[in-house]
Amino acid sequence: MYLQNLQQDEIFVPSEMKSLKSLTQMESRRGLENAIISNGKIVNVVSNSYGHIPNQLFFKKAEEMLTDAQLNFHKRTISKNDRSFITDFIIDDKSQFTVKNDKDLILPMLRFKNSYDGSEKTSGHFGFYREVCSNGLHVSQAEIEFSIKHSKNNTHLIMPRLNNLFDKFLDNEFYTITKKFDKMKKFKIIDTQEFVKAILDKTKLFRYECSDKNSDPSKKSREVIEILNYEALLLNEEPNLWLGYNAFNSVLHNVLKKSFGQQERLDKKLFDEVYAMA
């Protein structure tokens, strides 16, 4: 169901690099000569030596990699204020994995990032897609290396062959990390509120309590607890560390205002802290 209803933001928005002098009729200091304009808004100021890499070039090159590797995939695109962008390619083939429950499907995922405001490195890495909550999990360490030239007169990408990279990921990291998912699934959570409080004490992701004077769970804390309990009911199993991690992951991606890079770093921190309880 989720694979047919993936987020599809417009990421191929008009973008260009123009000199600040032509826009303002004023001189600018060295190193800040040009503006990056995305969908009619100035989102960055860069030097004369900078080469703008438009989404049309980067993401279409990335998609060609998957097509050339003959991988079946579903695509999800996300834009944050026409400034930073991702395309997730969710690989829908024999590599799928279930976490001790036929309804809890995990698929390998490739995420490519680009930004016009300098907030994200133009990059690609492997991760996981969990169908139950339709989130991208970023606990994978494997990145895709390619060379990018941002020089003004020579902006181009040299992309690697994906076949060997993907096979290596499946052979090593995909099956190694999914064993950890299984281990987390075996550890039951007796008190969901105490679990959420303990993880927040360690990660400082947000505050557990409503305030200094009110020790009740905050709105975000209640949302984690509700997602955890709902997924346990949906999958017909008791709350466990795997579901607990994913409840936090859902709030991290859908509620907290974080950049793509911050989401990935916090996701890994959450995973490590929850896995340490197993």
C-alpha cells in the first residue's frame, strides 16, 4: 500500500546562478559574487568559482544508475522549501526482508541528496525502507562515492557503476543490520512510558515532560508512545525494542523540524541507544 502512495514533491524546480551585481546593481565582495536562485527565491550566495549542480542533472544521473543496474524500484521525492532535496529509490525485488513478521517488510533503499542552499552535501548512501510506517531508516553506513566538479566551466558528475556496490551492500551490511533488527524484536518493552523517557534522557532528542511543573509526557512523547502501541496492535505483537526504535524514527522524520543530514545523524544515535538495551 505505502509503495503506491509515496511522497512525490516537485524537485525539478527552476534554478539558476546569477551575478549579484546584475540583480542589485551593486558591487559585492570577493567570494560572494553570485546568487543561487531556486523557484524565484535567492537561497544561497556563492563565489565566481562555484559551479551550480541542478537537480535535473544529479537525480536523473542517479536514476540512470539504477536503470543500468536493472533494479526494480519505487521512487520518493522530498523538497524542503525549494532549498534541499532528496530522492529515495526503494528497491523492490528479491532482497526484501521481514522482521519476524510477514507484515513488517524491510526493503533496501538508495537515498540521493542535493541542496541549493549549501545545507546538504551532494551525496548518495544506502539505507532501508520500512513499509509499515513508510519511513526511511538510515542506520546503514555504506555511502556511494562519486566525483563532483563544482567549477564554473566544468560542472559534471562522474557516477560509479551501481551493480557491484549494491551487491556488496546486500552481502555485507544489509544482512548484518537486519540481524540486529531481529534481536531488537525479541526484547519486550514492559513499560512504554519508561522506555520513551529512558531513550530521551540519553539522546536529548526532545523533552519527555510537558514542563518543569508538569511531569506528564509531552505531546511528542505521547506521539511516540501512541505509534509504538498502534504498531504493536497492527502487527499483533507485544511492544518491543524494534517497534520502539521505529516509533522514535517516525516522529523524527514526520514531526521534528530537522534537515536531512540531521535526521540521518539522529537516526543512527537513536538506533545505537535502543540497540544497547537489547
